[in-house]
Amino acid sequence: MDFNWTDDERRFRDRVRAFLHRELPSDWAEVARHGPGSAEQTAFSRDFCPRLAAEGLLVPHWPAEWGGQGRPTWEHFILGEEMWAAGEPRGAQYMNVNWIGPTLMRYGSAEQQARYIPAMAAGNAIWCQGFSEPEAGSDLASLRTKAVPDGGGYVIDGQKIWTSYAGLAETCFLLARVPGAGDGKAAIAIFLVPMDTPGIEVRSIPSLIGHGDIHEVFLTGVRVPASARLGAEGEGWSIISYALANERVGIPRYELSSRTLSRMAARLKDEGRFDDPVIRARAGSAAAACEAARMLTYRAVSMRAKGQPAGPEANIARVAVVEADHAVSEFGMDFLPGAYTAGGGNGGADDAAILAHHERAIVAGIAAGAAEIQLDLVARRHLDLPRGAA
Amino acid sequence: MDFDPNDDQRAFLDVLEQMATGPDAAWGHDPDWKRYQWSPALDATLDENGFFDCAAEPDLGPVAGALMVMRLAELPVLVEAAASTLLRPRLAPDLPRPVAVMTGDGPAPFLPVARSVLRLAPDGVSAAVLDLGDVAAAESLFAYPFGQVGTPGAGWQAVDADPDTARDLWRVALAAELAGVLKGGLGAVLEHVRSRRQFGRPLGSFQAVQHRLAGASARIEGGAWMALRAAETGDAADAAQALGWMQASATRIVYDLHQFMGAMGLTLEHPLHRWTYRARWLKSALGGAEANLSLAAARTWGA
Ligand SMILES: Cc1cc2nc3c(=O)[nH]c(=O)nc-3n(C[C@H](O)[C@H](O)[C@H](O)COP(=O)(O)OP(=O)(O)OC[C@H]3O[C@@H](n4cnc5c(N)ncnc54)[C@H](O)[C@@H]3O)c2cc1C
């Protein structure tokens, strides 16, 4: 066992940090204060991602054939940590890098690959993920949006909800059900749908995490050619499983939490409050939660780096990551409540960072799947407990 | 980063596993219904085969030592591993074992079976070889043989070691032991809820049970990795953090483990208490969760 970074990995991290230091503008904390799906961050990512690509830091882990350098898993992971901790300047484009691109490489037609992958590798493609529906949240397989075969193509009708980035995305990675193709998962197919196709209407949902982040997407008589379908009709669910396996450990949220906690501790020290034993114990507890999440995540990444499937290990990591995000966020609210009210903080970048962290933390146990679903998976796959009654 | 044991560590753990699943490691209730079961046979076998010296072997190291402490703590029987494996090689390699550890003046675990004792006082480390008659056994609710020592006949010898470093080594050892103890208890409860049926289905199929056990397992495994990292880095903040995390987690986990075992868990015919009453002592060690987490915070960010 070895819990150290190699020299190469250290150098890689330094390089990413130096790039961020150089390229992020002085008002970045304000831009990042808005969620990753905001108009501000999306606009920023259109400028930032091409620069990242030019530096070889957008898709370094992709194969050379698709504009990458075939770099190791750990480097991809370090990149994710540094980007998330910096407020995710890639905006929506992190999805392309992590799973949409790799999924198209594996399942896309030559035409789909040529149309979409180079734009992703260049840093100029905004996608959204049309999975959840009003009646299909955790139980995703119960989705109802229909894609009815019609004259060699499909007509899609239905509604998506909670769709991040939909307001500004060019393309949607959309799940729909093809009637007659069986029930349940077998009937699910994936469509790559340009968002300017007639019949698509997007409405932003006012939320606790900043405006422009989540949306409703209404699909009414949306006509797409057969060439918009990814994979075969019955193959949708297995493609999603592949796509999500690429996302298994999820966002390295503990990295931002841990750095935000350090800001909070520094602030409490400045205010002469850090020798309070209650504050210190709570800070220590939140820090420990971050480190538990980090170690469990690294455990799963370490398996992936060796080509072993990280199943339950990834589920366990996600449970711990949610706890860490909340521990830090609640620590801030309990001991630095001023930071969440205009005029109550120190008026600097710290306030923006603490607020931005809070808004990212409150979604941790819900976005990308509820924590309870992860606990179910840990119980069944890791603890070998019997499946619950339906 | 590599979360897999190296070849030497793997070979070492394989042999350890044979002993940990052998007859000397198996549960059997004590003839006098004591809450613990000291296994002199297993302790001696491990000793004779040099297991307690693993941390000083370059290819095994303190990580192997911490893994061994965890694995042995999962057993329903007791051997003295934490001090012998993670303290003795660094502080006083010549002390006869079993080694008891005192961090204050009161009763301490293992003293009745120990041949030496290390005293980790804030202002200095000392050691004593114990003679018959030095130790008075003490009844305790905690599932260790407890005893008290006044002035040992052979007297205390000063140990040339930094007292803070010594206590941090002990923190790592305690964190590893607590992770192992909770894992042992969790394993027993999992076995129970998989097979015990009520309402026409296994208890373990109820989501209320599943989620609490899944949460426990995430906390235990997170803490176990933190303890292993602390063993490797020797970092003072890592040590306090690992112990504080395990101690803070233990309260809820011990409660849940007993809940899911029902009345059977309150008997001396089932070994659950072997783990939960060690956990309850371990979670109080060196000031308990808040003290250790607070110390970790001070070490990370400065007081
Ligand atoms: C910020 C944010 C961004 C999102 N972005 C997208 C996106 O881009 N694209 C997209 O498709 N979706 C997106 N989502 C939706 C997300 O995937 C869903 O919110 C999530 O899958 C949960 O579904 P739900 O909200 O309908 O909750 P429900 O399924 O209604 O569940 C509500 C709660 O009930 C509990 N629960 C549910 N099922 C179980 C169970 N089996 N056992 C025990 N408890 C259970 C959980 O606590 C859960 O949180 C986003 C969500 C958020 C918050």
C-alpha cells in the first residue's frame, strides 16, 4: 500500500494549478458564485475550455485518436479534483470529458462520433442530460417520455425535469421509451437531440442553487432522424450503465469541501475564535469526514486505475462524500452565519467561496442519484443483505 | 496511490488469516462467563512466529502492523496486538510481551496478562517489566482483562522517546483496533440479520436495517483507511484525526449493532459484547472523540 502521489502525479497537479492560477480572472470567485449551470459559468466555459484544450488539459485521458493523450486514470482524477475545487470552470463541459465523450466513442455511429466528439475535445460543446422526469426520479427506469417510430425517424413527446444546463445546451443526451419494444428497461433508447429542434421548450426552475441551473424541458412532437439514436433500440439501458460506470465515484466534492473548511478555519482564527474547544472539535469532525470521503474515493479510483471494476467501493465512497459536504456546510452555518448574509461576512472572496460551497453541498445527496439509493446498493452488493420487499 | 497490499504484505496477511480462522481464534464462552476471552494460545503462536515484529520489517512496515491489529481485533477472542505491534518496536523493542499501556494512573487493559507495561504520560514515557504480584486484577464492564499497577517491583525505567510521538503512535494503534472491533461486531450482526426471519422475511431485507448498517460500514471503512494512512505517514494530525473519527462513529454504530441483535445481543451466549464493550472503552481512550478531533484541527490549522 502506498498513500503518496508519484512525482509525475505531483507535477501534473502543479501544472493544473499553475494553469488555473494563470487563466482564471481576478473576479473568478464572483463568477463561480453562480452554479456550474449558470449563464455566467457557461459563457466562461466557452472561453476557458478551448484554452484548456490547447494546453492538453481538457481530455488528457482520452485516446489519441480522439484528441487525447491516453494519460492514466489518476491524472484524469487529479484534474477533476482541481477543477471542482476551483469552482468547476469547465461548467457543463465536465460531463463531456467524463462520460458523454467516452460513451460516444464506444457506442456512437461514425457519423455521431465525427459530428460531436471533435467539438467536445476542442472545448466547445454544451450538452445536457435528459434523464429525470416528473414521475421518474430515483426510479429512472419508469420514465415515460415516448419516442414513436415514424417514417424512418422518431417523434418524441414527453417531459424532462431538473435538467442542468438545458437553457444553454446545444445537444441533449435524452432517454425515451420506444413503444412496442417491450416494457421497463428494455424499451429505453437514447437519442442525441439538438436543442434547437422544433417542439423543444425549456423553462428555468427558480431554485436554492442559483438561477439558470435546473430546468424543465417539454418535448412536443419533436421529430428526429433514426441517425439521432445512440446504439440499438433495446440497448439504451446498458449504454446508460456504461456511461454511469464512468461516473461511478462522481464528483470529487470533498476536495472543495476540505479547502472551504480551511478558509472557514482561517477566518475563525483571524477572529480569535479558533481556540474555542467546541469550534475546534466540530472543525476536526468535518475535516475527518472529508478525509474519510477522500480515502474511500481513492480506494475506488485505485481499483479503476488497475482495471478492476469498482462496484460497491464506489457506492460507499458516494455515501461518505455526501456526509462530508454537509458536515462542512453546516459547520459554516453554525459558526460563521454572517457569511450567508450581506454585510455579515468579511466582504471578500471568502464570502463568495463559502456561499458557493453551500449551494454545491446541498445538492450532494440528491443530484446524480439520492444517497439512499447508494445505501441500498452498499447493503446489497457490499454487505450481502437480501433485497428488500417490493 | 495504491490501496492494495504489496506482495510481502499479502503473503503476511494470508498466513495471519490462517491463524485468525484457526481453533485458537474461535468464539467460545468463558467458563466463568467473563466478558472477554484471552487466548494465550493464539497470542503465543503469533509471538513465536514473529508477527508482532512486522512493523519493523521494511517490506511490511507499520501499514502491515495496522492491518494485523485490525484483523485480530475482529476476533471474538483477545490477543494483545496493538501495543506489541505498533508501539513496542518503536519505543522499547526489548520489552517482554504482552505489553499493557497506561495513559493515566487508573486501571488499564491487559495488565493482568501483561509481562510489561508502557506508561505514556504527557511529560514522558516510561516502562516497567512486571512481576507476579505487581498487578491487581480489576473487574470491569469493558471486555478486556483490566488491572491496576502501583509501583512495579522492578521500578519504572525512562524510555527515550518524545511523549507526543509516543501518544500519536498509540492513537494510530487505537484507531486500527477500534476499526477492527467495529468490523467484527458488524460482521456478527450481518450474519444474524441475513438469517433471522421475522414478518416472513430476513431482518436484513428491511431498509431501516440496511441503511444503518451500510452507513456503519462506510464509517468503519473510511476510518480504517485513515488509520492505515496515519500508520504510513506518521503524521500527527492524521493520527488524531483517524482516532477521533473512529471514536465519533462508534457511539452510533454500537447502538445500532445492539439494536439489530435484539435480546440475543444482551446475553453472554452471543459474542456481540466482545466487540461492543471493547469499542466502548476504545472510544473513551486519550480523551475521546472531541478531544482527538479538536487536537487534529489544532494540528491542521494551528491553535
Ligand atoms: C442540482 C440538481 C441537478 C440535477 N441535474 C439533472 C440533470 O442534469 N439531468 C437529469 O436527468 N436529472 C438531474 N437531476 C435529477 C436527479 O437525478 C434526481 O433529483 C434524483 O435522481 C432523485 O430523484 P427525485 O428528485 O425525483 O427524488 P425521488 O425519486 O422522488 O426521491 C425523493 C427522496 O426519496 C428517497 N427515496 C427515493 N427512492 C428511495 C428508495 N428506493 N429507498 C429509500 N429512499 C428513497 C430519497 O431520500 C430521495 O432523495 C438533478 C438534480 C439536482 C438536485
